[in-house]
Amino acid sequence: MTVQESKGKTPFKPYRNFRSGLLRWVIARYGWNPVQVTRVRGAWRVETEDGTFALKKASCSAKKLSFLHQAVEEARSQGGNALLPWIPTGKGRPFLEERGRAWYATRWSGEVLDPRDAPAEELIRQLAVLHRLLEKPADRGKEFRYRAGTGLVERWRGHRERIQEYRSKLKTRGFASPFEQMLSDHADLLDKAFSFAVRGMERFVETERGIPPRYTLCHGRIHPHNILKGDRGWIWIDWDHARVDSPVRDLALFFRQFSDPSEGGSGILSLLEVYEQERKLSRKEKKLLALYLAYPDGIGELLRQYRKPGGIAEAEAVRRLRLELDRLRGVRETLGELWPKRSAHQRAGKGSAAKENAAVAAVQSRAGKKGNAG
């Protein structure tokens, strides 16, 4: 539900297919008399004489949507002004369920955030407040809790293997594009990041059964399009993707979107300090954050887009890869704070801990002189 509109407006009347029939039915249940209905990303912008609304078909079940609505309302009652209230249907219900799908609506509010002008410190402080306010409501959503398992580990391994396989094929070719050459030149950095993340997650699943130290309701899709600039401050939207999880999942997403890669690890740590002024993280949570940050999923997604026929242009691919590599170097610089080394006495008798610290040391001390290339 963003305010970035598609080109031109599509009038409501021409919709006559099945989907428009359902859409008409949903809009009627809200009691709206639309003047204009426009598809904007994953939502419908419904303009009426009484105002403009954002209508969305939820990505989750009605049962989960009910839980999310209760959590959002409780957080709003405790001062969560960054959350929009849901518009009730004509019968006063918080959302609508029809044909196995749920729909919810809010007022159309604010402007899409420009990442270049993002007040990162203000936003991460607000995220910390939201995590704190949503922690208690999340306790009642135990059936929606996320627990890391072998599936996550295997998925991370699979991404690593695909990148390694692609790099192996490049060696058999006589020519490499600038993007491919940069990817090959930084193979060591990528391998160490993957190794640290995969081994650490394996250990987390083994020792903690994938259960984080604390749960809260995480947004799950932190992105400039889901944070709006309203008249009274910043608004966080699209909560139907939220899930009960460790707050560090949101933090890892936030740092990827809003930390400045040129600032290196100091930029991440300074934002984390602002977050902790509102909500402290435990030692275990910081170690888990290190794993999610170290995992180079952005590069995996970039490679997928690059290999897609007619996909991303070469110059743009190189630019984005350079940013992702800078981000990885910044993450490497944070590991001493997020995953501090144990003393010799603490390491004695704890071989697994020693292995974990060895992995951290490997990421921090990248071999060769290619670390600063590109």
C-alpha cells in the first residue's frame, strides 16, 4: 500500500472480469462509492468523495490477519503512532473474508520514502519502539512463531553452491563481463561470508533448536516503499507480511536498506547504538544478527536478476554489486562487536566456541589484497 502511482489512472467501470466482480463486491462491503480505482503495486487505491483508501488482499490467512490486527491495535493504544488504523467494513468488522482470502483497508496516507533522504537514525529508533510495543502482543501469537531449521541452512547452502558453480563456469570461458570479473575477483570475501553464516546458523539450529532469545512481531519487509512520510511523521505499512520472529531479522533488513555502505561497519554500529537506546539486544541476539548480516543474499538475488534474459543492465549490475561488496566489508568490520572473541580461559574446554571464533577471524582477515578492489 504505497503512494507511488502507476502511469495514468484506470477507471473503475471497465472492470468486468471475475476479479473485478470480487473487487466490486469487496468495495461494496466497505460501503464505498468509488470515483476512481487504481492498481498501485500490491494494493488498490480507492478514491471516493469521502476520501481515499488503500485496499489490499492479505498475503496471510484470515486467522493470522485477525491476530495481526489485534497486535497493531494494542501497539497503537500504547503510543504506536507509526501504525495506521484499519478501516472497518460496513458491518464494523476489522477486515473482510471472502472465498478463502482476507482483505483489509487503511486510509491512503503519506508519500513514498526516498532512500537517499532517509532519516536512518529516526527510523531505526522508531523500529525499536515498535518492536518493544509489539513484543507483548506477539506472546499471544505462539502458533505464528518462526523457528530457524535445517530448511534455512539448506537454502543458504544452495545459494552458495549456485554462486560457486557460476564462478566455475566463468573459468572455462575466454571472456568475462565487468560484472562477472568483479564477482570472481571477490570470491574469497563471498566464500568467507557464506562459510561464517552457514556454519553459525548450523550451530544455532543445533544448540538452540533455531529458537531465538526473544520474539516480537517483525515487519518482515522493511523497504522504502513500505515506510511513508505522513503529515505527522513516518508511517510503516504492509503488515500482513509480518511474523513473530527475532527482532534481528528486521534489523538485518533495515541495515541492508538504510545503512550507508561507504561508512563501513561504523555506520551499522552507530545505527545499532540508536536502536539499543530504546531496546537492548542480548549477546545471543547480537550473534544471531551477525549471521543474518553476513549471509550475502543480496548478491545471490543480484546474480539471479543478471542471468535472467533481458534482465538488469551491465552498468547497473556492476554498481549494485559494488554496493553489496562494500556492505559485506562493513559487516565484516562489525563482527568484533557483534561476536566478540572469548578469552583463553573461556575457550578452554569449548571447542565449538573456538571454531565459531575461528570463523569470525577468517571473515575479518580476508586473504590477499583484493579486498579493497572495485
